[in-house]
Amino acid sequence: MSFIFGGKQQNPNAVDPAKIEMAVAELDMITDVFNRLVSSCYSKCIQPNPMSHRYVEGDLLKGEGVCIDRCSAKFFEVNKLVGERMQTMGGAAQAGGSFGH
Amino acid sequence: MSFIFGGKQQNPNAVDPAKIEMAVAELDMITDVFNRLVSSCYSKCIQPNPMSHRYVEGDLLKGEGVCIDRCSAKFFEVNKLVGERMQTMGGAAQAGGSFGH
Amino acid sequence: MSFIFGGKQQNPNAVDPAKIEMAVAELDMITDVFNRLVSSCYSKCIQPNPMSHRYVEGDLLKGEGVCIDRCSAKFFEVNKLVGERMQTMGGAAQAGGSFGH
Amino acid sequence: MDFSQLNGPEQAQMTAVIEKKQMQDFMKLYTGLVERCFNACAQDFTSKALTTNETTCVQNCVDKFLKHSERVGARFGEYNAVCLMYYIP
Amino acid sequence: MDFSQLNGPEQAQMTAVIEKKQMQDFMKLYTGLVERCFNACAQDFTSKALTTNETTCVQNCVDKFLKHSERVGARFGEYNAVCLMYYIP
Amino acid sequence: MDFSQLNGPEQAQMTAVIEKKQMQDFMKLYTGLVERCFNACAQDFTSKALTTNETTCVQNCVDKFLKHSERVGARFGEYNAVCLMYYIP
């Protein structure tokens, strides 16, 4: 009788592809932000001079750990700031796809 | 009667997965070229010295704008040249996948 | 009668999506390693000084060829070493995904 | 991009693909800008908060990059995409 | 990540997606570490074999990067993911 | 790559996957070469057209990179792929 009551749109057990797609996009973005954060703070805190860095020890030095915490905090601030700025600039989405396809 | 006249191969409303795949590949490539163009001309015209660049203003300077136009034109020429050269070299496709899987 | 003898699990002609997924992941990884190898040894052997490199000839110099062979051999050793080290460190998998989603 | 060779249902499917891709491109533009402007502007790690200079730098960095992208996009549009495709061996 | 809006079958599908993604992320971490530590440590191309110094350097490089990732991951976890999403225009 | 554990239909599916991947890899090689050789060779932005020196540089850059890839590919082929896989933790 489910074809009378409820129907597809309300079916609590139907998979909504649009919802899955949004959740996957969100997950991809979180992973992307995390990977960029890791790599940015690595450049800032662990190897400010990649040419001279030869990894003489495998532990984080105390100063490196403190730097990572501050670097992460600043990265989150920049993340917020960039989001706000892109909204202000408006039409930012088009900037990335404005060559007419 | 569509199984008698027309058939799958001629059906003007059937989706041909191969055509979709080619169109998606073309789209991916155009986006890829555009992103590489943006990032290359940014390095060439906006921040020739990334270390000293602190973004004192948000507008494009006149010289930067002119540089972007010339840089884009050169990038398209290189794009054409690389395509021609890869054809000349022949078997270029194998170079990227010649380790025998 | 196949629903009596054999059944789905043993069907020698059924596609097992998990096996395909593993094979695709393996293929992706091999391609990824190859691309990183190409680009790393290019930096080490062909253009140690990218700023001064203007490509005055299109052939590999003898010294460059020898360097590529040694560079590849070292890259494979590092590949092995990193795998071993990640196992020793244990829980390495979590390091890449430990922010709780 | 020439979709005239595609029939109705194929064009509909491509439209869905393009919409999905635009969302992904936008997200990549966004996270890429965060990384680019963070790397260019965040220099002082003696405190957790952005300094005034760093904040201004990030805002200018975003503005400048988007204006740059827009101008490159205009040149890219002029350059016929088909032309680009023509040279793939 | 808030999955409470998803129903049972949707959550099951997301779990499968996450598992697949974790495998891919792990492989990318692995190949990325190989590249990073090779580039930082391999300096001498007068022989095919890694020198003792290079071997030690690679081991320290792996250890340090994983510890770095772990610490960044801790900070990232504290920073509410929802907060991050909030600012997407 | 050892496909002996796959049955007929699975091998057919993998062949299709590999063909698609080869096309993608080729396109990535192509666009990557454009970027690499443009960045290395285009230096003069006082005109729109490539100079003779820049043109020669791009051609040599392409030739050299493809020969480099080929030689690395030969070494990679010798190094048994299974061996590579063996060390994934």
C-alpha cells in the first residue's frame, strides 16, 4: 500500500542522490582544507628553509609544536576571511568559470 | 514498434555513454588548461617575487593587466606548439604509460 | 538450476565490485607513484637550477641519463623505507584522517 | 564546447555534469585561495590572531586573484575552445 | 560532519563512500610522503644506493611529518567543522 | 599489475577502466607539459608572440621531458610493480 500512502517523495528509506552528492562534496572539501592546512603549516613551521633541512631528528621540537598551534589558528581565520571576501566581491563563482561553456 | 523500426543504435533519444564520456573528458581538459593558465600567468605577472609580495592593493595595476593579456596569448601559442611537438615525437602517449600494465 | 548449485557467490562470471575497486585503487596508486617519480627525478637530474635552465638541446645528456637511473633506484628504496616506517609508527592511517568525521 | 552533436537526453545529462563540476570548481577555487593567500600573507607566528597587516593582505590577495582570474577568463573566452582541442594529437 | 539529516540507507551509503575515501587518502598520504622525503633527503646521485645519512633523514622525515599531521589534526578537530562550512558563500 | 585473480567479465571491465585512465593520463601529460614548458621558457612579456628563442626552448623542453619520461618508465618497468605493492602497510 506504500504506493498510496507516503509515496516516493516521503519514503523514509529511499536514497536521495542529491543529498548524498552534497554530503560527498562537503566531505571532499573538508579533506581538501585539511590537506592544505597540513602542507601550509609544514612549510611555515617545520621547514622554513627546505634546502638546509636534513631532518636530524624525528620528534617535533617544542617551538615547532607551538608554531603549529598558532599556524592552524591563523589558517582558520584566513579561511573565514576568504569566505567573507568572496561573498563581498560577489559573482566570484563566475570568475572561475566565465569562459562560456 | 520501436524494436522493429529504428532500434537502439538509431534511437534519437538514447544516451550514448561513449559520447558523454568524451564530452566530460573535453570539459575536464578545458578546465585543467584554464586553471594552469590562471596559475602560470599569476606567477609571471602578479607575483614575480612571491617573497616580497605583500598585496598592498587589491586592484590590478595597469602593467599587470597588459602582462596578463600577453601572457595568455603566449600560453595559447605554447599550448599549440606542445601539441604539434608531441605529434612529431610520436608515441608520446606511450611515454606516459610505458611501464607495462 | 543455478539457484540451487553454485549460487551467486561462486558464479565464475559475476563481477565482484570489491575486487574491481581494489584493482582500480592499485592502478591509481601505481600511476601516482610513477608521476611523482618522473617529476622528482626531473627536478634532481634535468633542472637542478630551474631559473637558469633554458633548454638548449632536446636530447638527454649522458650525465642526465645516468642520473635518472640512480635517481629511480633511490626513489624505489625510499618508497620501501617509507612503507616500513609507516608500519613501525603504526596508526599512521589515522594521522591522515584523525579529525573525527 | 560544442554540444550540438548531443541529443536531448544527452544534453540534459551533460548539464547535470556541468552543474556538479561548477560546484567542485568553486570549492577548489575557494580552498585554493585560502592556501594561496595564507601562504603569501601569514608571516608572524608569535601570536594566534591575524595582525591588521595580515588581514589587509588577505583581503587584497583575494580581490587581486579574482580580478586576475576574470581577466584571464576573458582572454580564454576569446580564444576559441575548439581551436584548443584541434591540437590534441 | 553532520549526518543526522540522512536516513538509514543514506547513512549506509555514506559509510561506504567514507571507507573508500579513507583508503584513497591513505594512499595519497603514503605516495606524498615518499615524494616529500625523497626530495628533502636524496641529494647524492653518484651511487644507486641510499647513504646512511639519507636513510636516517628519510626515517626522521616520515616520523616528523606524521607527528605534525597528528597535531594539526587535533587542532582541526577542535575547530568545529560546521563552523568551517558556515562561511562558504 | 596481476589480473589473474579476475574472471572474464571483471577483466573486461578493468580493460575499459584502463582505457579511460590512459586517455586521462595522456591529457594530464599534455596539459602538464604545456604548463611546465611555458613556465620554463616564456620570459619576455613585452610582446604577445613567442620569440624564436622561446619557441626553440619549448620544443627542446617537450623533447627532453618525453625522453626523460621514457627512461624513467623503463626503470619503473624493471622494478616489479608487485614489489612496490608489497610494502603498503
